Amino acid sequence: MIQYLDLVNTVLEKGAIKTNRTGTDTLMYFGYHYKVDLQKGFPLLTTKKVFFNSVIRELLWYLSGETHIRNLREHTKIWDAWTSKEKNWEIGKMYGYQWVKWEKFHKNKKGEISKSYINQIEEVIKLIKTSPDSRRMIVTAWNPSVIGEIALPSCHAFFMFNVVNGKLNCHLTQRSGDIALGIPFNLACYATLTQMIAQETNLELGEFSHYINDAHIYVNHIDGLKEQITRSPYTLPILEIKNKSFWDLKFEDFELRNYKHHPIIKFPVAV
């Protein structure tokens, strides 16, 4: 996908060296934005193999609202580096919990406190169906009250939807993006989510818009990405999703067709 290769080239050419909490320096470019037309194919990178099954498993894990990876790691170990068996594989109230179980507190006349939950994804779906011109179709995973308690403050922190001319668009604002490992997954994840919601709301696919505030390449990823940008992209694959209610969709309901890709490139994870 040419938009991804342009991102890599920009950071390699214009990035500044920065230190960070992991101890591995990065090349960082501030404020990168691109768009993808989702009608031109499913944006899964073809210049290296991306593990589509793990993308879907992770997305369904988010939508489950679980605060642990005990079920997720039966299928993929992509989150293992951020927790452990000793911690009972807990990661805290991160992405999925905030998406579907945002906590809301209430005080009655006696001063007693009770708690309810907001399913932000469901609220967005309702708005798209009932008020498609709304500018409030927003989901946030950034909750300052839990940052000190979770495995990793949300990188893809805030996303919103927009309906125009019968098409559903999605914009993601990302505070921090690991270009070699994270961004390919984020792109595929939100493209899938957009397609799921478009199908639920009887809309066509529009654009995916992506803003990355701290777009970075770890210095030990540079050689692998230089290899990747020499490869010519193949035609994008097609994602087919079974026609079922949004919340009833299971892993088996997603089928990727015609995914032709270059060989895998292995990158070490910085934690």
C-alpha cells in the first residue's frame, strides 16, 4: 500500500532521533496524516505478511471488553509482552473496556454512589442509524483516571465516524505509532471495524483517515523497513464479513480473499 510506504519514507528521511521509556531510540516525525479509500480493497499490507487472523482476534478481544488476555492468548501472543502469568495475564481497563464499559457514576439524593456503563460502540451505531449527520459519533479509549493502573496507555486513543453520500468514514487519532509493528495492525483493525459498522448500518464503505501524533521507527527496525520500501505492493485483498448482527459476529465470520504478499519481516518488540 503506497500510503504506508510514503509514511515510512517520510520518517526515514525527516525523522529526528528521540529517546523514550523503552531504552531503544526512535526516529520520530511529528504529526503525520494519510487517507485510504476503503472501496479500493482491504488495506492489509502486501509488502510484508501481516497476520490477519491476529488482527481479527485482537479486534474481537477489544469488543469483548475484557481486562485480561487469558482468552486472547489462546489464539495469538501479540499482547504477552505487556503482562505475565504472574499477573494472571491482566492488562487493566484498556482499549476494549473503555470502548464498551466506560464507567459512569451517579449520586442519588442521599449521596449514595452507584455505577453504570456506557457502550460507546453501541452508542455510535445508534447515532449512525438515527442521526447520520451527527458530528458526535466518537469513541475514546483515553481515560486519564486509569493510566497509572493499565499495562500501556492507549496508543490509538480516539476515533470518530462520519457519514456522507451514503458512505461511512472513520478517522483515528493516534498519540503514538510504532510504524513497523503497530501501524499495520491499527490500519487493518480500524478498517475492519468500519466495515463491520457499515454493514450493520446499511452504508457503503468510505475512507479511513489516520493521524499519528508521534510517528516513529525504532532504530533497530530501520534496516527491515528499508528492505520493505524496496518491494512493490500487490493488489489489495478483499475482506468479506458474514451478514449478521454486529454483536453476533465471530472469528469464523471473517474471510480474507486474494491476499498476495511479500515475505514476512521480523521486527523486535520494544516494551
